Amino acid sequence: MGHLDHAALGWLTPVLSYVMACTGAALGLRCTVRALGATGRSRRNWLVTAASAIGTGIWTMHFVAMLGFSVSGTDIRYDVPLTIVSLLVAMTVVCAGVFAVGYGRDRTRALFVGGLTTGLGVASMHYLGMAAVRLHGDVSYDPALVALSVLIAVVAATAALWAALNIKSPVAVTLASLIMGAAVSSMHYTGMFAVGVDVTPSGEVLPGATAMQFIFPLAVGLGSYLFLTSAFVALSPTTGERAASASAQRPVESAGG
């Protein structure tokens, strides 16, 4: 069996991946709170933004963490199409879960469906991302740790959606996102500890791209999207702020009339 190192670059990748998970969760929760206070097209747009933020944050967290993954005795490459599919799965399934909560009339049922859907989507993204790994050897998994990682994903997703439904203040959203980020990171590393690799030394060139050729530029791009979108959400006025601004302008208009 090859020796697996989950933090080959030291604390850099675990810490940075946690920051990405927290950023995506915070933005997603904030957008969901905005969506629940909106109607029509505005609600849909906020929910789409929430889903893209959470999905992007989770995917970026996974692959930033994977930058620190190494196996002794073999190089590691990534299948590009399958890696992109894992991103699309993350976006799509999280979107389904967020919309279930955003439009569900029975909140308890919507929370259960949304949490289960989103959690399974997160787990699917993780294991699709792992299926994209190419190395000299055979990869195996510990079934008990795989099941535990899926359970953590479902519980974390349900807790995050519950927070979106019940928490309104920015401070509480921040705290919830820190917990969500920790849960997503725990799910990732639980899934990674389930991995075993039986290395078969070979001089053949592996197919696919290295992490630095493909994963790193894409993670940087998606990370930039998260931070720019966060800035937009932070600066855009809430429904209550717009209403307060409109009511403040009416007396001025009346006086002018």
C-alpha cells in the first residue's frame, strides 16, 4: 500500500480549503435569507446565486484540499471532463436542494428533502472528484468511513438549510457558515481517510492534467467569483433597506410638491 499524505503542503491547503467552504456557505446562506424575503423573479435569482455559491464553495474546498494530496510511489493526474462534471453535479444538486427550501410550503418537509438532496449531492461531488484521480495503482475505500462521510454531508446540508430558514442576523449567519465550513471539511477528510491505494510502480505517463495545470487555475477562478459575489451581496441593499429609503424619500417629495 502506498503512503497517503493529505497535507503534503502543510497547513496551507486545509486552512485555505476551510476558508473557501466558509465563504461559499456564508454567501449561500445570505443569499437564501435574501431570497426568502423576496418574491417572483428576484427570489429565483437569489436562490440561483445561493446555489452557485454553495456549490462553488464546496467544490473549491474539495480541490484546494486535493492540492495537498499525495501518494508515495506514484504521480497523480486528474481527468479533466470528469472533474468538470463533478462541479456541475455540485451546482445542480445544491440548486435543487435550495429551491426545495425556497419554494416549499411545508418547511419541515422542504428542509428534509432539501437537506437530503443537497447532502447526497455534496457526497456525489466528492466521490466523482475522487473518481477523476489517475495514478499508478488501485484505489479502494473503507465502506464504513464512506457511509460516515455521506451522513456528515447530509447532516451538514440540513443544518445549513435550517440556518437559512431560521437565522437572519449577519452575525448568526457568519457563525453558521463557520460551523458549515467545518462540517464540509470534516466530510471531505473523512472521505479521504476512507481511501487506500495499492501502488503499482510504472514508468508510463499518466493521462490527464496535474493539479497545478488544471485544478489550481480553476480553483483560483472560482474563488475569485466567490469573493466578488460576496462583495456584491454585501453592498446591495436588502428589501427592508430599500423600503426604508423609499419611505424616507416620500416626505421630501411631498414637501417639494
